[in-house]
Amino acid sequence: MQTDNDSDAGELHSGKEQLCCQEDAMEEIHITFPGDGVSAMTDLSTVSVSSTKMENSVHLDKDAEPEEVDYTHLVSIVENDIKDISKRISTAVIDFHLSCQEEDSVIEGHCSHFDFIPNEIILKIFSYFEPLHLCRQISPVSKRWRKLAYDASLWSLLDLNWNPHISSVDLCWIIKRLGCIRKLRLQNRQMLSVSEVSVFTEFCPLLTDVDLGFCSTCSADILECFILNCENLERINIEGCHLVADECCKVLAKAQHLRYLNFSHCIITDAGVSHLARNLLQIVSLNIDGIGWISDKSIMTLVEHQHKHLRWLDIDGAELTDRSMEAIASCSGLERLNVSFCELLTDITLQKIKKMERLTCLSLRKGTELTNAGMIDLFSSDALVNLTSLDLSDCGNLMDSAVLQILKCCGKNLKQLHLRWCCSLLEESVTAIVDTCSLLETLELVGLHKILGKCFDRIPKCMPHLTLLDLRQCNKINDNLIREMLCRKSDLKAFDYYGEDFRIQLQS
């Protein structure tokens, strides 16, 4: 591994006494992988980084633009933490303890054929391994394998979702060593701090995709670090971050390459959505589901400024009317439209959706005012023939006649079909689904208490790709019929009335 600081590297090799002094001054820390008792790095002192809790003000005034934020107060708060982390991951120490050494001399009589394979071919082989396997199984084999296992070409993605409690120093060291990562996954990291983010973002300038979902300390100050140091950022996921508010929208609006945003279950308002719509050059994908106070006003603004670019849109429809759907229908390139809590939408919305010929994914959940006749009319044309995913859960007015029309329109292309709590559906619908949807992978029939499932014995033959069958709260299904069917289709995961996996029952 090439050092960033030649002077430190020189000092490192200047004499054993100097190295001993460095080692004595440091305690052990470990990067612990699940089930792996071996430390990936030793002899560095543990650094406890304070997670500065930043308060994000929520702008409840829908007409007001987010206020300008003053970040100068961060300097005094995080300065010491940043210096401390940077010191612990200094290049000289890393090179001495963790860099790949020169390859061992080949001992006569112990040379394998693998030793003569060029590095390029070995890297190609290693590219088929997951990052966790590279760390736990590949790198300990030899010094050569360790050097190749950490080659930058294999680490465009760093996924630490499985280890959200990794220490700040370990996190910064890993990112510094890899250097060329483009995708970073840090879901559920509860100790995310401004200090560590300000350090490790300096080492990943090529970062384009970051996932901070459910990081409870994620705030505008942390997002500011990403925007300042990662100029190529295109995607960001901050779903479930309860400190993310309109202030964060103003920060993210500075990232001119940002195109894919997930704000699901955050606390932004109309003002934040409108600010993003006006200031970002392109919004290709926007997820604002789980935000029940978003109104027609911000949706109209979003469509006005981004209708040429929008491809994926997930929204909470609790406060939306047919006016929003009429505006969304003008987005001619829209491929995915997911709307939850469609209680204010009527058949007028269905008429507008008929114009959206490029849709491949459609979800209209809890459409209590959507009629069966409206559904039949929606699927009577060829506009939605390309649908591969359809979710009409909690649409209580849906009946067998509408399901038959849906299957006639797009049944042969469907891969996911969700009909949870469409309680009026009878056996006729289920039979038609089994006989028509040969490409179906997921079928959810939760709460269909009138169906018997007599046709399910044909699933192995008629639906070879089905991997999930959800039959919770279907009290008339014969469990023995499902068990017999599963004996002929072992790759299918099916849930019974109580939500228990039939496969576990078969094994026991």
C-alpha cells in the first residue's frame, strides 16, 4: 500500500527503537467481524468519538423557505475529535501494522501452481466474492492474497450495514485504505457523528451513493460534510432519520449531481420538497412516503420543475387529492408510481393514470373511494400492459371482475401482485391468477377470508418462479394442501394464517 506521507514512512523504517516507542504508546483496538474472533488491526489506541447531537428545526410553515444555516459553531465542537481520529489513522502507523508486506519468499518444495497465476487473473476470481468473504476467508490465506483482497478494484462498494457498531477509528481506517469506494452503506449506525464523517469523507471523493437509513443522529451538519467532500454524489438514502427536516433539504439542494433521494418517514414539509424541486437540476427518483402532511402544493411544484426528469415517485397520499394525480400524469417518463393512503383519491385519478404508458410499477394502497368499475376501465386499455408490479392492497371495492380484467391486461408480465385485505375477492380471482401469471414471483393474499385455495396444487407447474406466497388471515385455506404443494416446490416460502412459515413446519 502506497503511503500518503513519505516523511512518516521514512521515520517508520529509520530504526527499531522508534517503532517500539510507537507501539508502546498505543493500546489494542479491533475490527470485529460477526463470528470472527480475529482482529483486522491491532496496536492502535481506541478512540472514543463524541457524537454531537445537532438539533434540526422543523419548519412547519409550508409557505416559508428553509432558513440559512450557520455551521461555524461546528469548528469548536468537533475540532478535537477530528484531530484525534486523524492522528490514530496516520499513514505511518497504518503502513507498519496493516499494509500488505512484500510477498514471502517461496520456500523450495512448497510452491503451488496458484503462485504462478498472474495477479490480474486472481483479481478476476476474487471479484466474485462478497466483501465479507474477502475479509474473513480470503485475506488471511497469505500476504499476497491479503494484498489482492484489498485491491481498490474490488471495493467500489463498502457495505457495513451488517456491523453498525464499528468504531469511528476502524471506520475511518477502512475507508482511507480502500480510497476508491463509490457506494457506502451505513444503515442503523446510531453513533454517526460529524467528527468521523468529516474525516472519512475526505478519503472517498469518488463517492456517488450513500445509504444512511435509520441513522438516528443524521443531521444537516453531517449531510453538509458529504456535500462538501463528495462532489459527485448522486444518490442518498436517509429514510427513517428523525432529525432530517427542511434544513437538510436546503443542504442537499447544493449537490448539483444529486438525482436519487429517499426521505421516507422523515419530517420534511411542503417547504422542503418545494425547495429541492426548484434548486436541484434533476430529480429522477424521490421517495417521500410515510410523510402524511405533504399536500397538493408541493407535488404541483415538484411536477412543474421536474416533470421531464422524474422516473420513480413514492408518496404518501393522506393529504393528496385528484389534483396531484392530474399533475403527476404529465410526467410522461414516469415508470414507478407508489401512493399509500389513497383515501382522498377517486376514479378521476384512475382516468389520469391511463395516460401513463411507461409505468412498470403501480401501487394504489388503501384506495377506499376507488370503485370496481373504475378499476375495470383503467385496465381496459393497453396503457398498463407493461406492468410488472401491482399493489392494490386495502382497496375494499375491488371484485373478481376487476381482477380478471387486470389479468387480461398485464397478467402475463406481472412478477409481483399484492392484494392484501381486498376482502371481496373470491376463489375465481385466485384461480385466474394461478392459471395466468406464469412469471409471478410474489403473491400476497393477506386477509382474503373467502378463498379456499383449491387451485394451489397447480402452483409448481403453472407458477415455476413463485418464491413467496402470503396467506395470513386466510382462515379457509386447507393447510395440508399447502404442505403437499410445498413438497413439490421446495424453493417457495409460504406463510399460514398465523404468519408461520410452512417450511419450518415441514422440517419439524
